[in-house]
Amino acid sequence: MSSKTVRTLYRLFLRQARALERQGLQELPIRAPVNLEAWMGGPQHEWAPPRDEFYLQSFKRLVPWAAQAFESLRLLADQVALDEATSSCTTEGVHVEVSTAHMGSQADLDPLYDEDDSGAPEKHYWTYRIRVSNVGSETVQLLARHWIISDPQGTVVAEVPKGSRGVVGCTPLIKPGDCFQYYSGTDLETPGGSMRGSFQMAVVDPKKPHTEWLRTFDAEVAPFPFIMPGSSRSGGSSGSSSGSGGGR
């Protein structure tokens, strides 16, 4: 969804809200739509529900549509937040997209955790989804990885050395048009941070994919943020930090 579409949707909602304000309406009674076909079929008359019952019946008829509208707004907000927590980059036909989500603090996830007893700063945990797509014309293999984890001030707190074999135990062959996706995670001792790195890739001979590399290169993984719920990418956190270096 483009930013233009998002702005258009918000403007439509705001326009209707302002129209209500201009009319001085403090409350908006919910009424069933006028039946456009009733008059065309000849004179129509009937005993109808009293006002309050009419409003209630109308509301019940329209509730599914109202619920769908609110769900659409929620989904739109979720997509905006997810976009802030996503990075993407393309190198030599390999497109890498990473999206992150906060899983919770140590106190949230460990019922036995006691900050007073541990003597160490409370950790925050994030998971991330990585999609490695082959948008080029050659078959490639993901051989190894390199990760650098930083705190909100940009200080490196952990590193997975370049050349660390595979990802989640795999060294996948990725043909043109295919995508390899996996999940992993890490922790920090501050409510925020970022991670960046690269994948060591090989262009392979499709006829001998496991024995012959035509060339190797590094596919960049653009920096992706670890954001706390309710905060934004532009607003950083402060404090010292350390990471587990557990990115895979």
C-alpha cells in the first residue's frame, strides 16, 4: 500500500468527522439506509419500529460494517508500525527484507525472574523475520552470515563473526524467483537498538549446485531497528546495552 493511499484513507475519515463538527452534532443517530427500490415498486407503507428501536435495529444491521471499518483502521496502523520496523536491500539480485517485533521483557517472559535477585539489567527480547528473495537470473546459495548488534546510541554490543556458517542450520539454494524465509531473535539490555550485517552468497552452476561456485559476494542486510511498542524509529532509547549475539 502506497503512502498516498494511506493519506487518502485518513483524509476520508477526517473529512467526515469535520463535517459532523460543522453541523454541531454531538451524537450521530445510526439509521438504516433508504431503500432505493421501495418507491419504484409502487406505494409502500407499513407499521415500523418506534424511534429508539429503529435506531437499535439500524445499528445492529450496520455493526458488521462498522467493525470492518475499525478493523481496517487497526490493520492500517499495524502496517505503518511494521514498515517502521522493516529494512530491505538488494545486492546482485538478492533482495533481503527484515521485519522485527518486540516479544516482551524478561519479566514478561520468565515467571521466575526477579530483578532484585538477578543483579543484572532486565533484558528485552525481539524476534525478526528474514526473507531472502532471488530477484535475479542466477541460482545462488546462502553460505554464511555476519551480524552486528548495536545499542540505541550505535555502540556495538555484540557481533556474529563474518563467515559464520549458514542460517538456522541451513545453507539454502535459492533459484530465481524463489524466497527463503526464516525467523530468529536476539535480546538487549536496553529497550531498543538495531542490527545490521550481510550474507555471504555464492552464484552456483545449476548443473553442479553443490560443487561449483561461479563467484561469491556479500548480500547486504540493511540496518533494522528493534522498537518498543508505542515508540517510533525516530525516537531512540537511552542507556547502556549488551546483546546475546544470538542472531542466526
